[in-house]
Amino acid sequence: MKRIFISISIIISLILTSISCNSDGEIRDLGVTTVKTLYEPVDGRTLILQSSASAMLYFEWEPARAEDSGGVLYEVAFDKADGDFSNPVSVIASDNNGGSNHATLTHKQLNQIAALAGIESAEVGTLKWTVYSSKGINPVKAEQERTITLTRLAGLANIPDQLYIAGEATEVGAELSEAIKMKKINDGEFEIFTKLEGGKTFQFVNNITGEPLSFSLSGEKIVEGGNSTVQTTGIYKYYLDFNIGSFTTKEVTKVNLFLCWSQMTIELPYKGLGIWELTNHAITGLTGNDSNDDRYKFRMESSEGETEWRSPGNDSKPSGSDVYYYMVERDNVQQWTDGEIWKNPSTTGWSDKTYDFMFSLSPNGAYTHNLTIKE
């Protein structure tokens, strides 16, 4: 049976070869017609690019025909406003891996293409675009060309896929290979909670080997190259959005466990690398509802005010799942927050027990915490 399958494969290969090659061994039937008409976007379209991951622009054109009546591959080519497509700044396959007569490009892709064409950040500029059709070789340019005028995002064109915080001011020192990887929130968006030493320099890099791209903070903007500093040693949150080239920061001064009924606060010391931890802490003196109501959450004090860290959606005893302990930060600070709290695993109240508490904003995983009753 195996020999039969091999023979069939050889026969099929010979048939395909005879179809695609003539007696001189030349490939044939690989020609396609030009795309005659471009449909979308209209010529001269103006567009203000948005940083949202869902912001898209749709391109469509009249299908081409292949000599062998098979499928046609398409690429959308972009060039400078005065370019002739002899050396386009970008060529992108259409949807369906090049098999569709349409293409959906994100605004972030268009922002990168505009940068390649020399349009500066936050500036207005014009791109020329057209379509090439082919069978994989010998692409044929469409009969039409169109322009699109874009307002570029304020962010950087070189948006990193990953980001690290490095430098002598960091918790790990100046060695690049030891730099701390930041948490990726969305494409081009990163954040970290970390301790920085005042007066010493740090920077953000896209890699920890070779010669990475580096970034620093200037005013309210992210810029390429350079170094940044903080005035005082402390624990800081940095959020960087490369899509719009801006950042936010705050200094975290305290993290407390908050018992909802008694409103008792228990401070957790900073351990390092985004983790606060308190071990062997005894809770005593609580009685009645102060002890028996098991609901709790966390409160964070910072240079930007007070926030709460609560469950993404929960109002039950621990389930045994790691997800139960996941946390999100909320701005509305209040005593009662139904559905966004956790509960002490004990059935005999908070008082007269010794605990270990761990509150983790490590960038290496989900923001989470743990509560362990030791006795």
C-alpha cells in the first residue's frame, strides 16, 4: 500500500510539472492581469490616526484574473507622496495571507508606514498607495494610484514589543543583562512598580543583549536615548504608552491590608521587585463583627492619592484557585464594595491568629496576593 501512495504522489507531481512548464522547462501560466480599479479608501482620504488597538482602515480593489484561472495574490504598496513605487517604503500582503482583494491595516501599522515615509510624530503628511497582483512572482502594478493624508500619532515609530527598566538607579543595578522586564498591558503599553534610588540614572530598553533601543523621559514625553532620574529614593509606578509617546508616574508610599468591617489597616513592608510582604503578624483584640466579618481588600497610598486593590469580581470564600487572589486597582475608595472583595478562609474570625500576607505587583505574572493563616 505504501508503494501505491508513493507512485500516486510521483504521478501527481509529474502532472503538475507538465502543466506548469513547457518543453523548454520554462514556467508558464503564472501571469495575472493588473488590478484596474481601487475601491477603498477614496482618493485623497484624510485620517487622524488613533492609538486604539481596534482602530483600522479598510482597503479594497477590483480582483485581478490569473492565466491559469487559479487564485491571485495581492500586496498593498505605500510610497512617499512624490514616489514612483520603484522603491516603496512598505509592502504589506492583503488579508487571508495575500489571497483576498482587500486588506485591513491598523492605525498603528499606518503610523509606522508614515514614519518610514518621513512624516514626523504628530505631524500631517501624505502617502501614496497602490496594489500589486501576482502568482507569487513577477508582481504587476495596478493601473491606479491613490493618496491618503494622515495625522501621525504623537508616539514613537519604533514601538517595542517588550520593555525593560535598566540602570544604576534600579533594584538590580547597572548590568544590562539583569534589567527588570516590565509588564505589557497592551501593544505599546507597559508598566512597572519598582524601587528607584534618587540621583542615579535609569532608562528603558527593548532588549537586554546587544545594542538595544533605549528610551528616557523628557517633560511629559518618551524620547529615544538619554537617561532619567528621580529626586528621592522610593517605590514608583511607571506607565509608558509608546503609541502616544507619553507616560504617567506616581510614588507609592504605603500598602495596607484593609479589613472592611473593623476598618483595621495593617501595613505591608516593601520586600522588593514589586512585592510587599508581612510575615508572622498576629491579629488580636477584635471581637464581634469586627472579627467575624471576613471581607478584606488592600489600600495603596501614593503621591496621586489613595486607591484600592480589589478582586476583579468576587464575593465568596477562597476556591483553591490562584485566580481567586488576582487584583485590579480602583480609584473609588470606600468601605463596602460588594463583589470586589476577598474573604478570610477562617470560619472563626480574624482575631487571635498569626498571618503571612503577600501583595504582588510583580511584572512577571498577574497582580495577585496571598493570605496564609499560620496558627
